[in-house]
Amino acid sequence: GQHQASSFDMVLKNLRKLRSAFLDGDCDYFLEVGGDNPPPRNTIKRLMGMQVDVAAGLCYYRARQGNLQEAGAPMAFLYTWSLDELPDDLEPELKEQFQLAFVNSPLVVPLHYAKNWQKLSVIKPYVGGTGMVLIKRNVLERVGWHLPYSKLFSEDLYFFHQCNMHGYSTACDAKFHVPHFHEDGLMF
């Protein structure tokens, strides 16, 4: 609703300011750390070791009213070209939102829809949360943060999608768990 739109506006405004300040400087990498994601030890070393244009750790959804994904599900998605690959019991409204979000491009579906997703060590290409992400300068020179057309996806998921569509290499270390604060202060 209106509250979600205003919080997206605030997040986008701040991300755009940070991007602009970064591009005015001379650094080669931009480390985005979500306000509710305390960085684990060795974050930079682990993300740089992936040797991709955009590297991320794996976040998980919090229990929050309005989330379409259940708490504890990975905040990560896989590409598919067909709605037939989506689960049969998926609500029609969700299928419609997938179509709206990814017109003329592959659809992204939640990672936990895939069989054996827990066995993955690296997710490539990656579309997911930006709780902890390391971005090369050349990516931010071309790609910024925008609000997507679908209520299913926030600015972080759309950022990764745009990076992939522009040909940048993206990956998530699925074994690098990025903590996520819950409203009552607990992390998971």
C-alpha cells in the first residue's frame, strides 16, 4: 500500500545518493550492507573471492505481515522462461505478478520452488536480496536502483535482474548466510 511505496521511495532515494557519492570517488568496489543485516566476519574477503561483477551472500525472509514468502525461505530466485515451470498450486495472482515483472525477459521464481535447492553452494546468475552485496564500479556506472513494476519484487531483486540483463556476472554464495534482524530483535 501507501506505506510500502513511501518506504521504497526512501530506500531508493538513499541508494541513489550513495551511488552518486561512490561514483564521484575513486573506489573500485561498492559494499552494500542492509540496515537490518549485520556483516559477518570476513564479508569482503568472501565476496571478492567469488570473482564476479556482483557478489552476494544469502539472506532469508523474515516473518513479516505482507510477505508473500514464508519466514525462513531464501531471498533468492531462479530464472525460468515458462510459467509451466512454476508450481501447479501457485495462486493466479502470483502468476500474473510474475508476468508483469518480467515482460520480454525470463521470469524469476523463488529458489525454494526448485528441488534440492539446499544443496547449491553457488547460485549463478543470481537474483535476490542485497543484504550483503559487493558491486564493481563498472556495474554502478551503468546500472542503478529502480522500483520494479510488480509488487512481488523490491529494488534489490530488480537491481540484480538489470545487472543480468546487461550481461554482468552475478553470483550468490549460498553457504554464506547473511544474518537478518527480525522486528523483535532476533536474528536468523
